Amino acid sequence: MTTAKTSAYACAPEDSRASRSTIRPSRGSARVTIIAGTPPREIRLESNLEANVAYIALADRRIADVLEQPPAIDYEDAQGRSRRHTFDFLFTTTEGTRILVAVKPSRRAEAKDLKATLRQIARHIPPSTADKVLLVTEKNFDRDTVHNAKLIHAVRRDPDPDAEAVVITLVDTLNGIITIDDLVKATGIAARAFSACVRLIDREVLIPIGLQRIDYQLRVVRAPTLAQGVAA
């Protein structure tokens, strides 16, 4: 008997945890809201660039928590004047490392020498608040990385264990590499199989061959099981 699918986001999301309301977007930017997390909540972003960074962080299983607009940091600038800066994100890794993240288009970051400003701010951040500061621009990732992150985010919302079981059973009968297209065709369950493949890649049950866009042409291989690892 086939189990009915249940959306992970069937309930109303919780409010954003941001320390301030999103500001009015400037020309060329936009306000974006992502629903993510367990339990699901709103993550409110102030630009498409911030949204891309959020999607990538949410897809990264090494990052346990994504907090947008964390509480502002008080600091003194190079001239000794009191300032306040709100970072775009606070990422907390699964190991407990806390990273304050500033997101800015590279041209603006360079024009304002944002790296120097962040170094100045970092001197005033207590260890109890964060362990490091990071500047992220559009140069830190490519379109395929954003595509894959958004795709992973989309399929996580609709778990389908039956489809995943069909894909895994098929993969376990194979010895070697296969394209997602061939897997989907062999299962006979079309789009459900493709989404299952993406979720299995997300959980590292299927391993992509090479770093590239997750699509039907991507080649994958079954991750070795513990027993296979011991035998080897």
C-alpha cells in the first residue's frame, strides 16, 4: 500500500526571528521571504542576493541554524565614533561555530572597503556573540550552486518515502554510475522519482559525479554503505 505524502509545511509558519523589520528595498533589490526550518518559519531577506545566500546555507547540512538580521553590533569606527551595524545573517554550524555574515554586491563592497569595516567591527564582537565574521558577495558562488540549493529546498517540503524506496531499490541492483534520467525512466514514476533523487543527493545517499547542476543529465552513484566500507 502506498503511503500518502505529507508536506513538511502543512502548518502555518512561525514569524521571522529577525531583530528588525526588513527595510524598503532599493532599486535593483527585492524583499524575499523563505519558509524553512523545523518547525517552519519565515526567513525575511532584503535582496535577491541575500535570498541566494540563505538558500545555499539552508541546503548545507553543516549549518544547523540560519538567523537573518541578528541583533546589531555596537562598535567604534577608525575615528573612534560610536557606530552600530546589523549583519545580514548569523549562521550556526552543527559543531557550534557562530558566523556573522555580511552580504553585499562585490562592486559596493569594494567601493566602501567593507572588508576594512568588518575587521574594525570584529574587534568589538564578544566571543559569546560570534566566533568569526564573513563577507559574502556574488563572486562566492555560481548559478549552479544557487539552482541546486533552491531545488533541494523545494523537494524537502514534500517528503515521499515510497518514491525514495523505489529509487534506492533500483540503484542497489546496479553496479556503477547512472544518470538521473535513466533512473527516472527505469522507475516509471516520472517527476516523483526525480524529486526523490534530489532528496537522496541531499542526504548523501546518492553521490553526484562531479560538481554540476542537478538535472536529468547528472550522473550519480550509490554511496557506499557501512558494510561495504568495512569490507573494502
